[in-house]
Amino acid sequence: MALTLTESNFQTEVLESPVPVLVDFWATWCGPCRMIGPIVEQIATEFAGKAKVGKVDVDSNNGLASAYNVRSIPTLVFIRDGQVVDTIVGATSKDAIMQKLNALI
């Protein structure tokens, strides 16, 4: 299951993570976000132990959204060693997400 990421746990869960992290910036009112939500959850299960997967609700954590220049959602941000290494904006396929995440492991 994907972690719920907030401004209070982002530093520990993402920036200090020993494994790569996929961060899904989303909102409850966003149709494409709801479309890829189940895919993100599947990836969280499949990559357990190899990578972390977390979700940031942009309505509740707009400071994080602005810090990562999220202008459109869903935005998937791939972070390794505290640095952004890749980004996908908009709904995409499970294969595309897995390919980018596999490249970080």
C-alpha cells in the first residue's frame, strides 16, 4: 500500500529514504488521478522492499506541490538519494511507471 506523504513526514520518508521513492501528487477531485490510483497501489505492493511509493494530496500539502513545481496532476516524481531523477505528468500506463522505477533500483 502506498504511504500517505505529508509536509511533516516527507523529509524522513522520501528525502532520507535508502531506496528510490515514487511520489504521486494527486487530488480527490482529479479524474486522471483516480484512474492511475489503483496502478500506483499495485506498484507499491509489487516494489515493496525495493522502492517506496507514496501519495501527496496537493490540496492538503500545497507547500510540497509548489516545492516540486507541480502544475498539473497527476504528477509522478521519481526520487533517489533525495534528488528528483525523473517525472511523469498526466495519466500513464503501469508499464511506463514500472520502467522508470526499475531504472532506479
